[in-house]
Amino acid sequence: MNLSLDIDLLRSFVAIAQAGSLSRAAQRIARTQSALSQQMKRLEEIVDQPLLQRTGRGVVLTSGGERLLGHAQRLLRLHDEAMADMTGKGLSGTIRFGCPDDYAAAFLPDLLRQFASQHPQALVEVICEPTPRLLEQLARHALDLALISLADASGDGIIRREPLVWIGTPGLAAALFDPVEALEAATSREPIPLALSDPDTLDHMAACEALQAAGRPYRIAYASSNLAGLTALARSGQALAVMTQTAVPPDLHVLTGALGLPPLPSVGITVKFDRARPNHLSLAFAEHIRHTLPML
């Protein structure tokens, strides 16, 4: 007898693997628990081996189940992509996506516009927070995936690299680049006033570490956890700010080398999921980001 893997059975199997229990999976895909049990029994008959092991807290995958899961996810992704392409409807559903403010301002319009054209039935809920706050929300499963910054800009999985830069107003930049004033300021022990984000963010830590290594005194005069606040503080002309170069607005200047300011590192941008087995829509959006972001 010829047997084949049924897409509907595979979809239920993946839902159970992601949920960790039949009851939670049944709620997610609007089926009864008994119906899912029958489907899994049928799938185990087809592959001729057990796939799920019941525990006190739900179910875990057997070694055979772990092997099948990888195949099932690839088959479902190809199936859904084929259906989306042939019907013109795309994937549907809702995902919660986190993104730092600077990346949202620079990249999100193009990312969302292109994704919406491919999947008009999909809803992307966007939450903008600094990377440490996004990681906290991923840990609580309050987000499905997030675009985050990493200190290691050359690590595996990096999609794009962005240099951190010192910024200030044009008037402040003109004063800083004046040879006489710059020389005087460079030898002065007057602390450099800074406007920085949260203490645990990469831009804040990079600025402080760079100035400390260069032996330059500084003081944190202003603080803001979002890009709009930092931009407003930089526009005040009272302090220098730090942000990714792509997020610098045209009315502010990148201050390279002025006042003996030390160079800042680059950060890496990558995508992180809230779970080891993301849903299809999250995987599709992540793949879209990986393909599109380097070209923006």
C-alpha cells in the first residue's frame, strides 16, 4: 500500500510540536483534542513509528518526531508559498514584531511595504523598544520575532552591519571642527555632555567605553530611551548623542574625529524568534528581512 504525508496531518503535527500539548494546539487551530489525537495516530501509522511521548505537562517529540518536524516545516513552507503564489492571496495571520526605533525609522517602511504586497492578508503588529527591552519581551513570548542589535558585528547570523556615530547640531559641529577651538577643547578636562539611551543599550555602553579608553571625561547630561527623544536632545545643541549612522536625520551632523572623539564600533543586526519553532508567518517575515535588509 502506497502511503503519503498529508499536509493537513503535518500542519496539526507542527502545531502540537510548537504548543507542547494537544489541548493548547487544539485551541490554536480550532479543532477538538480528540480529533488531533486521531490525526496523530494516523500520522504515526503512515511513518510507522511513534512521534509523540505524553508527559505530565503535555507532549514531547520522540527522536522520530524531531526528525519529522524538520521535514514537516519545510514541506508546509513550500506548500504555503506555492498556494500563496498561485492564488495571489499570500499568507495570512498576525505576528508581533519588535524593532528598535532607529531601525524602524530607516528600514520598516520598505520592509513592510514589500511584505504587504506579497502577503496582503497578513497583519504585522510593530512594537518599538531598545534591544534589551525587546529581548525581555521575546523571553515572555510577548513578541514572535524581533530585529535586534548585537555587539559582535561579525558573528554568525548577522544580516547587516551599522556603524555607531557621534552626532550634534550643525552649529555645534562647526565649533567642534574649528582648528583652534578643537585644539583647545581636546586639551580641556571639561566633561563632554552626552545624551544617551538606556544604560544597558549598545550605543550607551559603546560611547562610555570609548571615552573612558581615550581618557576623555564626560557626563551624561540627558537621557532618552527612544530615537525621537535622542534626536530632540541632539538638536538642542547642549549635548552629543550616539546612534546608528543610517538613523541620523539630515539636519544633524556626524562628528568624526572632532574634539578628539574616539571612533565607535559597528553593531550587527539580526533577527531573533521567541521560540525554537516559529510559525510559518514569522519564518516568512524573517526570510523577507534577511533578503531585503542588506539592500536598503
